[in-house]
Amino acid sequence: MTPLTHARRLHAGLTAFAARWIAPDALPLLARLTLAGVFWRSLLTKVSTVKLFTYTELINDFEVERSRLRLPELPLELKAAAMQQFRGDFALPLLPPDLAAWMATLAELVLPVLLVLGILTRISALALVGMTLVIQVFVYPEAWWATHALWVVIGLYIAVTGPGRISIDHQAARFFAR
């Protein structure tokens, strides 16, 4: 067997592996986690958080407190700075600022969790695509190529292809198909 034949067989094997395992399992999960992470981190900037697994790190002779996990503190309370952003920079033409702030915050709380678990995945992804487009048009119109185009592509990929096999949606569909 020639080296070219070995290379072709290796390529065929890797392609078959990717088509069988990575495409239906890892890629949709990675897309869901990535999109959820973007909006979850945004949520954490708007609300008070509970820091878990904290540690102190020495950076340039200064102690900096870090945490491995941050969760929103319940009941949710929007930070004054977040409310001010929605009254100023993030102001939307049709919604009162306080309502827009709460709608964005609740969407950033619920939709990432649904995406990570794979529950109502397509609807959650489309809702985040819609939210991204609102941000693009009314808040950061210059950020399309830098950021928002990627979020939209990831969200549309999830909406079109579905959550993948590692999701509650997939398991529920299999259960109810029986």
C-alpha cells in the first residue's frame, strides 16, 4: 500500500468519525455552550452575583480576588449602572427603559440555561438571534463583523440543525417517539 492510499484511508476514517460523532454530538453542544456563555456573562454584569470557589491571586504585587463560578443572586436586582445604561446608551425607541432592562435581564437568565440543557433549544436560539439583532440595530451598530455576525450564525446554526443528541430535547423526542 502506498503512502497516498494510507493518507486517503486515514482521511476517510477521520471524516466518517466526524460525521458520525462530532457533527451530531459535539458541535451542537459546543455551539449551545458558546452562545449561552455570551449572554450569561452579560447577565452577570447587570445583577448582583454570588461568588463561589473564591481565591486570591497576586498580580503585580496586588491581591486580586477571583472566583471560579459566579451565579446571579436571587431575587434578581438590577444594578443601578445597568438601569442607567438602558436609560442612556441602550435606550430603545419603543420600550420604556426599565421594561427593556428587565426583559433583557430575564432573557439572559432563562435562555442560556435552556440552551445549555437543550430545552426548547431552537426557540431559545432564535430568541437570542432576535435579541442580537436588536442590539445590533439600536445599541452597537458598528459591532456586526466583530461580534454580532458570529452570534447570529451560531444561533441560526442551532435553530436550523437542532440541539444535537446531547440535549433534553433529543432525549424527550426519543422517549415520545416510542
